[in-house]
Amino acid sequence: MAECRVFSLTPSEVKGKVLLAQAFPCDFEGSYEQDERVMLRTAAWRSRWVTALCLLAVGLVGCSPEHYPQTTLLPRGDFARIADHLLDTTVKWALLVFVLVEGVLVYAIFRFRGKPEDPEPHQTHGNTTVEIIWTVIPALILAAIAVPTVRAIFQTNATPGKDALTIEVVGHQWWWEFRYPEYNLTTANELHVPVDRTVSLRMGSADVIHSFWVPQFAAKRDVFANRETRLWFKAEVEGEYPAQCAEFCGIQHARMAYRIKAQRPEEFQAWVAHMQKCSCRKSLRARQGGGGWLPARMLLLDTPFEASTGN
Ligand SMILES: [Cu+2]
């Protein structure tokens, strides 16, 4: 008879029993243990939580930046470090706000939880002190984030020094051209840079909009056919880093990948010497003068660095 009564409960009744049993465990000590549906439901929720936590742990382990060379969370250059530091600062403030707000919320939920016999709570409206506090504190937090943000904007948009290695970057459907005016050579889809020397990129496009993105060295920056954009970075750790066009630029966009090779200065100079000796030493700039096959709009990169506009 008791079993019939137990299993005739509706879902809302079961939910109510669970809530009451959690709120008043002593009162429900006997019936809670005997209610198989409640126990099964509790076990199911527990198993879901365990599964979710396991999946979260696996996901977090899988997100290790060491295994993802295109991560932005493992900066290998000064430009990327500035952006990463700004991200860290913002996330720390966001975490602090989240923990404080949610902490107060959870505390209030349990500390002031209503009971069936409680009277109607006292009704209030407005509190000047509290409103001033929750206006001033967010303003201070925003100011604390704004200062490093503005500083990072100026730092990353600063003009590199004269000792920087200038490289002209031209996006094509669907490959990248890298010109080294200083060495009179050109490469395709492979950007060699010396470590500990700032490279100054002057960028344009031969056709549609592309986006130059070297995650571990710098942020991404779009390249256009009708204006020049600039970017600089200094590689600090030698190695080979994959990079990718970050702007959908046509059906072969996904294959518009390239590599950055950061080399020790002597290795870089050896590579330059090798490239200058080999048959491909004739740069595209030279071909542009001879054959004239490059689109006229690429000529924008032939303007003097100081005279160009845009950023
Ligand atoms: Cu592209």
C-alpha cells in the first residue's frame, strides 16, 4: 500500500519532497530513505555532475597551450606579451567580480532562505549608500582596466625604431608574399625573422581583404588592397610557428596558411646569403619592373614608409 502511494507521486510532488528533505533532513529522515524515486533521481543528478566535472577536467587538460602552436596564450614575442598581459589583467578583474558577486548571491540564498512559517519580508526601496558603492566600485575597476588598455594601444601602434627589419607583406588569393627590401629577396608562405630584432611589417593585399595573424608573436591585422596597414613584433624564442590568414577570403581561405621561422641572427644571415645565391634571388619587386604583371594597386607598398597612411 505504501509502495502504491510512493509511486503515485507526480513529478512536482517528488520535487517538493526533495526540496523539503534537503531543507529539513531530520523531519524527512525516515521517508527520504524509503522513497526510491527520490533516491534514484538524486543518484542520477550526482552521476551527471560527476560526468560533467570529468568532461570539464578532460577539456581543460586538452586546452594546454603547449599542444596548440597557434594559441595566443603562449606569447613568444614582445607584441604578443603586451596583448597577453592585457588579457590576463582583464580576466583577473572579471574573475574577481564574478567570485564576489556570486559569493554574495550564494551566501544570501542560504543565509536568508525563507521558511514556510516566515512572515512577509520587510519591503524596502532604495539605499543611497549601497547605490554609491556599486557605482563607484565598477568605475574604479573600469579605470584600472582602461589604464593598461590605453597604454597597450599606444605601445602596439608605436613606430618601430630605425634598426627594425622592414618586411613587406602582400596577401594574395590564396598565399602570402614576403618581401625583404633590405636583402632584395622574396619568399612565399614562409616568413623568416631573426630573434631579438624587431620586424616592421608593411602590409597590403593584391586582391581581397586578408588578415595577417601570427598568434604567438602578434595580434592579427587586416590587409587591404587600397591602404597600407602596419604591424611590428620581435620574436624572442627561435622555432617554427604556424600562422594562418584570419579573414575569410574565398573558397581556398582555409589553405592560406604560412610559417614563421624565428632564427638566431647568424642563422638568419646564413639563410639570407643562401637565398641571395640561389636562382630565386630575383625578387618580385624586380619582376614588377621587368614584366609589370603585378596588379597596379600593389604599388602602394612602394611608397616611402613615412609617407604612407593608415595603420
Ligand atoms: Cu586570406
